[in-house]
Amino acid sequence: MLKQHRELSMSIRRTIENNKEAGIRPSKTYQSFVAAAGGHRELNFIEKDVRNYISREVQNVSEQENAKEFGKYLLRMKEKNQNFFFELELEEDQSIKLTFWADARSRSAFEYFGDVISFDTTYNTNRYNLVCGSFVGVNHHGQSTLLGCSLMKNKEIESFKWLFQCWLRCMGRNTPKGFLTDQCASMKKALEACMPTIIHRWCIWHIMKKIPSKLNGYKGHADIEREMSQIVFNSHSKDSFDRNWNDFLLNFGLLDNKWLSDLYEDRHIWVPIYLDHHFWAGMRSTQRSESMHSVFNKFITRNSSLIQFVK
């Protein structure tokens, strides 16, 4: 088979990377492809391609080399389409500090589906422990729409400020009406600085799933969890929520619980009765972003290069 006709698809690359992580030899990996395809002739690559891919893409690529190639790739994408947007900031050692990119389709989609944004940074992309941030909207079919991606070295306030300002520049400085995030304090402060007019909403799912760990030490914690959920989701007015919450704290001896006290102080950015009168495109959580991460997982692993990720 001529070399120019040999190619590894994204799913094949994904399998090679997974097998490499699992300690499976390249020859065994190749034979599994042969068996699945029904013979060597049914594949458009040979065993040498598998070995070359491992040595070239998976092994021994320094963070600086990867960052350099990543920057070149972003430039090539910009040359191909001037509506491709990216910004890249490197550390002194030439590793990636901050980067953001959005293709032409994402920028166009924002014009129609950018009223409410879900932003999440729980996806850890690769061997360099860079934090991935994804901006996700909802289209007119109720489907998740990717509106930009980022990689960051850390979750400090200044990093989020850089990112949000960059994203606003990308989207023509048009600010969304609503913005959903987790409870990251740095993110909250950065949003207040960069987009002071938006309605910021914390992901209620992230909050509610913390109840067992935060209140497990109290007697009757299962009853506490049920009662708290009832109050959060079924209060029909702000006044009734306030009354029910205070009764809840009193009845279960939780008046001195700092976590619950802090949540009450911030009730305007997570309790449904304080927020549901605004338009949220059906979202109360950042699970749209997290579902987008499951799409990423189909194509990349922690050993994937940065270029593989942005592709």
C-alpha cells in the first residue's frame, strides 16, 4: 500500500492511545484491528503506522515542543479561515499558560444561540495537567453547541479574566444574558469584573451533590438531604424559601453550619425561585458542558497531543 494512501482515523488513534496506556504491545493492537476488519487487506494502514504513531504522537513529546506545534497549528487554521479566532500566551519556558480558540462555526452560532452560556472547567485534558474550559450554548433544536474552548495553567482570577476578555473579543464584545458555572470563587470574581451585567448562575447539580459529604456528620443526614432538596426545588416564592430555609436550619440544628450559611448568602445565584423567571434555555446546571466533555473523550486521552485536542 502506498504511503500517501495510508491513514489512521481518529477512532483508530484513540484505540492506539488507550492500548498504549493499558500496556498493550503495538503488534497486539494492530492484530486487533486486523481481526475486527476481517483481514489485512481491509485496513488502509500497516503495523508500522501504528508504531510510528506511538513514537511520534504518544511518547517523548516535551511540553515546550507540544506548545510550539500547537501554536503553529492555530496559525495554520487562521490562514485557512480568517474567521478562526485564537489567542495564545506562553510561560517564560515556552509552555502554554493560557489559550483560547473558536472556529468560524462557533462564532456564527453565538450570534443565534449566545443568550445563555454554560462554562465548565472540570475536564482535565492531558499529560500536562492543563485545565480545559468549554463555552457551550443551546441551539433551536435543544442541542448543545460548542462556542469556544480554552486551556489554562491554573484557575486563578487573572487567568479567568484573561479568558473571559478574550472570549468577549472573539464574540464581538456581545455579552450573554445568562452564564452558568460551578462554584469556583475565582471564576465568580472574574465574571463580575469582565461581564458585570450578566446574570450569573451556579450549577445546582454541583451544589446538591455535595450535600452528603458536607452534612454526613449530622444525625439523620438522609432526612436533612431530603428536606433541603424539598425546600430548594419546591419553594414557590422567595419569602417562602427564606422561611422554610430558616425552619430547616432550626429543626435540624444547622444554624452554625458555615457551608449552609454561605449558600444562603449566595442564594440569588443558585436557588431556582430566585432565577427561573429569567431565560435559561432549559438549563439549571453545567451538565451541557460536561456532556460536551464526553464527546471529547471519544477522540482524545490524557496522552493525546495538544494538536489532537484542538482538532
